Amino acid sequence: MSKPINVFSEIGKLKTVMLHRPGKELENLMPDYLERLLFDDIPFLEQAQKEHDHFAGMLRDKGVEVVYLEDLAAESLISEEVRIQFIDQYLDEAGIRSHAVREKVREMLIAIEDNRELIDKTVAGIQKVEMPEYQIEGLADMIESAYPFIIDPMPNLYFTRDNFATMGNGVSLNHMYSVTRQREAIYGQYIFEYHPRFAGNEVPKVYDRNDTTRIEGGDELVLSKDVLAVGISQRTEAASIEKLAKNIFKQELGFNCVLAFNIGEYRKFMHLDTVFTMIDYDKFTIHPEIEGELEVYSITPKADGELNIVREEDTLEHILAKYLNRDSVQLIRCGDGNVTAAAREQWNDGSNTLTIAPGEVVVYDRNTVTNKALEKAGVKLNYIPGSELVRGRGGPRCMSMPLYREDLTK
């Protein structure tokens, strides 16, 4: 039986990918609470959906099977017992202080008979006005009486790269940076535990969402069948990378080295894949602003199960060439190296490319300077519009989770 997950590179021909089509959760964004929900702006949902449908359609035209997180999650509720379990876990993590209110919300969710409708509702969040019987009881609720939600929406969910990450035949089920996003990982938990596509296939778990330190999929890159790269960033702690490395080596997934990239804790960088992505055997996009202070550490297994950690004292090009067994590699700089263009286009995810085959990528059409630099380097580009999707601060790689890539032949 073939494995349901097969991701041993960033560049192998993409065969199956998971997306989430933006939904009503975006219409629950409000200016006063954008920071709480990790957003900088409010996308126009109708246009964002059109852009996302264009993205999905382009992938299908390239022969990629597109599956949706919301469908997989709904199909994972395989029995009434699992359905109730999901609802109770969702409510346990929703931060509802009042027991009475929790019970009323529980009744409302249980009454939703269609599983897909139930999943959509849990993503969208619940406004207080949806429950006319809502009553303020405790002191904490009184203090937050102006807050409009009983349960926050999950507007970041269309960035499916983050709440779990595939690597080899396994998955890292992630502990997210913020409470707002931690609930997103519930869907991955149920998909890999109960969905017929994955249940019974013994998908190795190399990280657990209940672990105590944070890690997100935008920081997890599969450079080759031997090497992973993981960013130490605003969203991923160094301690998490050590745990991940130990689990990967212990489970013998095939990887023998993890490169830890310390990119600093900045909102504008956020994840490693917002400043660095792999687009061919020997080509990478990079945001020039990280190059000067970038620290790279190699992590390899010791015989006793512990880790050998070494700070690499060389240029990034030489480090990558060494660990990928290449004579040399090419770094293609966001904004073509121009400081102003690089800063502007990195903010609009010019470095966040999704590679669908060696040397062929998906990019936002708006990053004209970076795109020209990629074309000049011989990279084939597939353009998608992103005027609304980009407002969530994520690009094509952020919005996609590969489930199956063809293995590389060289």
C-alpha cells in the first residue's frame, strides 16, 4: 500500500495538496481586534475567494489533486461519538469562561447536522449576537463585555502550511505560537487520526500539538531526502527544533540532518518561508535583509540518541551546497537586491513561492521586481492574483500543504 504522505523535498513534482478556501471567518475580522487575531488588514472575502479559486484552478490545470482541509475535517467525523468528541475538544480550547454559555454553544453545535456546516461554523467563530440568551455572569466577562465574540474566528486558517507540516511519510502536528491559532491544529489532529485516507496507515507523528514549546509549518522546509531546514523565528522556538530533530532521527524517517536557521523574532519575517524558499535543485529565493545576521546550525544524531549541534561557519551558499551535495547554489534575492523593492515585495510575499516541479513555481503577480529576477534565473513562473489574499501576510507556499510529491531522481 502506498503511503498517504510522501514529501521528501520542496521541489518534487506536486501530486496532492491541501488548501483551505477562505470563508466567513474573514468577515468576523474587526479593526479593533486585528492584532489579537494576527492580522494587519481586513481582506474582502468575495475577492479573496475568487483569488483562492484561481490558485486552486491553476494547480488542477497542472495535474495536482487539490483537497480541502474543511472537507477532510468533516469526513473525519466518522461517527456520532467522534463528532461529540470533536465538539467538546473544540469548546475546551475555545476559552469560554461561563459553564452555562459553554453548554448553550454546545447545544447549538450539536444541532448542526451537516458535518461540513459544523466545521465551517467552528472556523468562522461565534458572535454574541448569534445567541440572544447570552448573559454576562463572571467578573472576567463583565470586564470584556464589549468584546463581540463568544468564540474567536480562525482567519489564519487559509494558511494551511502552519498548523501541521508534512515531511517524509510523517507529519509534525504543531503547537502554534498564539492561542488564536492553536485551535487550528485540532483539524489536523482529527484528519490524521480518523480520516479514511490516513487512519490505519500509521502516519508517523514527529511533533505533538500538546507539547509545551511552539513550532509552525512555515518554518519547516524539506530540502532533500536527507536534510530538513527549520527556522528559529517569531513563531518557532529553538527548543522545539531539538525535540523535532530527536523524534525524526528516532523514527528513522530517512533524514539525517536538520539545519536550524536563526532569522530573528520579527513580525515582518514571521516564518522562514517568508524569507527563504527552495525553487530548484540549486536555486533558492531569499530576502537579502536576513543574510547579514543569519546564523545556521547543523543538527545530526549521536549514537546515544542525543544531538550533535554545530554552528556552521561559512556563507549560506556554501552551507547549502555542502549539505545538498551541489557544486554551488544560486540565491535569487527578493526585490532583485534593491533595498526598497526587497522590503516592499517581501512584505507582499515575494520570497514565499510554492514550487510545483523543479524550477517551476507559483507566485503572486504583484511582485514584479522579484518575479523578473526569477525569470532571468530561468525559473518558470505561474502567476496568481493576490490583492486580498496577501492582506493576511502569506503567499502561495503559506496557503498550501503538500501531501504527496514525486521523489526526485537526481
